[in-house]
Amino acid sequence: MLDFGDNRLKKTQGEKMLTCEACGHEIESRVCSCGGVNLADAKFCSYCGSLFQVEQPDLETESGDDAYDPRSRTLCSDDTCIGIISEQGVCTECGKPADPSG
């Protein structure tokens, strides 16, 4: 067995999984293109340093009438506020109306 850094984690040679040396439990893992076996939630490969790609949900393919589209939001008219205009016509952060004159 090859030592995987932490003394309690071992990588079985020839197999692409991690096992706990203390209890023998299989640990969720991911394999890098270099062949290195890493913990499943790793952001970088511990062998070559490559960044793992994180799958982002595609907003274009979401189905349903209630799918949130960030491009359809209306920002608050106050340039110092980070809020968006709600369905009631007021800012979600500062409470100002969508039309500051009214």
C-alpha cells in the first residue's frame, strides 16, 4: 500500500479508491488525469496540483416556469444599494420603490 499523506488514509496500489487504514472503510474519491487518487471534495490534485473542474448548473437548460433567471432582475435605483426590485416593486435591501420619483 502507498502512503497518502495522512497516516490513516491509504491508497491501494492498482485500485482507484481510498480506504481508511484504521477501519478499512472505503472513502469517496476522485481520480485526476495524472492518475492520482484524491478525496472526493478536493479542489486540487494532491499529486500534480491540477485544479478539478466544478460542474456548474446550466441556467439555460433549467426547466419549469419558476426557474430563476438572474438576467431578468431589476437592480435598485440607489447606486450604493445591492438589492433587487421585488415583485411588490420595492428594493429587497433598502425598501426604496422601483421608481424613486413615485
